[in-house]
Amino acid sequence: MIDKSLLRGVYAPMCTPFIDDEINFAGLEKNIEKMNASGLRGYFILGTNGEYRTLSEEEQFKIVDVFVKKASKDKVVMAGTGAESTRETIRLTRKAADRGAAMASLLMPNFFAKKITDDVMIRHAIAVADASPIPVMLYNNPSVSAGVTISAKVLDATAGHPNIAGIKDSGKDTWETNVKYDADDFSVLAGSASYFFDLIRLGGTGGVLSLANVIPDACAALYRLCVEGKKDEALALRDTIESLNKLISGSFGVAGVKAAMDIVGFSGGTPRSPLSGITKEEKEGLAIALKESSLMTSALMGSTLP
């Protein structure tokens, strides 16, 4: 049975910092070193916030190597290895395992989106899980996968697989249905701070939250308050985090997350071309919102909340 403790808590979907479109490895290492002191459970790398589709395979695995080397022993490294074919997904998953990743995350194939049926996803997920030397996590994110959605039917057929650890659900219309699959041998993680609190309340395991790149300890504290049953404190912190999430990630996407990282002392930079960063005025607005939230000081000081 997969050790469920590996997924209890908050993961940061780690951003890839760039300078002039080249990976800023020094900045990445400093980010990891700072986050190692946080209450995060682990790092989800090569995902949406990591802009993995803009990275070459060589770059992707250099990033894997950095995390495996720099992550503290209490942090789990989960690598995105989803590809358009089952064969390639298996190859990348095995390669990530060989390089030291503890888990793999599988975004469903979506180039032929109209043909990616429930049955296709079931066959794909089971084949990869069967071949993988490390546990795999399903990744549901219709907004970046041409609308391809992991349904309850897919989970009915895969949640019992001994090497499928769970699902990171970034589908705003599916998480509430899918959270019922959380069990001793299957974990359901929120893919957004906008419903993280509610998912935990309904029995979910944890979350992969973009704001954990900016305020990791606050995100970890929200999880802790939830599981400890400190409802009033959790609600107050939830409201602040959800408001910031709507402003930063909801309004500006990865560019906003990276700008906010810069504001609090992490290395964010701008997205890789052709995407662009936010304007000076927009960044000033984020700085004001973070300062007023009272969480900016905590992020700068690296303190554990509350």
C-alpha cells in the first residue's frame, strides 16, 4: 500500500525562474533552500506553474536533478511526466524515477482531445502505473488539457490500483464529486486554494497550491488548522488566502505568481516567451495586497504560522 503520509499536507507547484528566457538555476536553488524550512509536504515540479511545456527534456531533467539534490529529506519530490503517448509517458516516468523523484504526476494526453475518452484514460493510466517503479498521481486540469477531464468513471476504474496514489484535481467542476474517492489507499488533493479548505473539510488529503510558491507557511498553516479542527482560525486564514489567490493566480496566472514571488523575496522572474510578465502598476498592486494581508512579512521572515 502507498504511504498516504507522503501526500498529507500542501505541495508547492514549483515555478521555473527565468532570466532572459534561460533557466535561473541559482534562483531555483535558493527557492528550494528557503522552502525547505517551511511546513510544506513537498514539491510538485514540471507542472503548469513550472511551465513544463516550454522546457526541453534536457531542461526538465536538469530541474529534476536540482530538486532531488537540494530538497530536504522531509520534502517529497513529485515530477510531472505526462506525455501524449503511453509509451513516452512510461519512458519519462521511469527516467524521473531513475533520477530520484519519489512520485510522478500524469496529466492526461490531450492533443487528440475528442478521442481521449474515459476508456482511453483508464487504459493509459493503468498501463503507466503498471510500468512505473514509483507511485503515480493522476492530474486533472481541463483548463490546460484542451478540456480533457478525469471523470468519476475513470476514478472508479483506477482508484484501487496499487500504484496509483491519488488525484490532484484542478477541475473547478469536478473536485467536489471526486473528493469522495479519498480513502486509505487513494488521496484527493485540491489543485487550487479557492476550494482547498472545503476539500479538506469534506475529507480530502491535501493540496497543490500555486500560492505556496509565495506564502508557503501560510498555506501549510491552513492545512494544519483544518486537520486540528481550529475552525475559526482556519476560516480567517482561508479568507485571506482565497482573496490573494483570486488576485494573484486567478487574475494573472503564472505571471502573477512569479511577480508575487519576487515581491516576497523568492526568485520568480517572468514567464518564458511568448508569455510576458505583468506590468509595473499591476505588480505594485500585488505588493500592496500582500502587505495588507499581513502574510508578506511572514513570507519574508520565513516564519511558521500561526
